[in-house]
Amino acid sequence: MAGGSAKVTREVDGGLQTIEVTLPAIVTADLRLNEPRYASLPNIMKAKKKPLDVKELGSLGVDTAPRLKVVKVTEPPKRAGGVKVETVADLVMKLKNEAGVL
């Protein structure tokens, strides 16, 4: 993005096409945007040899005070057992009279 325009690369039948659009514009992404890149074995071995810097949380200037308070935790209510009906007429009657749905 630069100024009032943006350069966008899109996939077409023949390959990739880069276009420049004026802003405001709508740009969408496809499914392959977040394909993971897997590390090769030599790079994994190199990463094992690198030192790991351990920093104190206070030195980063981050406030770690809890912001949420748990008021109450309860189990959901038990579900009532179902009822089998013999015919469609019985089902309609139960829905009308007992459940008040129809």
C-alpha cells in the first residue's frame, strides 16, 4: 500500500497477475494463504544449538494483574428424558397440549 493505491497479486488461469487498485478497495484471500512452512532437519538442528534468552516478565513492562473475576461456576441443568410416541397424531397432540408449540 502506498498513497491512495495498493498493489495486489491475484491468481488467474495462466499464473499470477499483479494489479494496482485505487483505495478504497475490497481484497479477499483464498484458502492457501496460511499454508504452514515446515522446517527442514538441518534448520531444526541449528535451532537446537542457539541460546534461548530468558527474560523476566517485569522487565517487559507488562501488567499481569488479573482483569476477570470468577463469580460462580455451576453445572448445566440435567436434561429430562424423552418420550416415545406411537403415531403422528400422538405427536401433534403432545406438541399442542403439553409443549404449547403448535
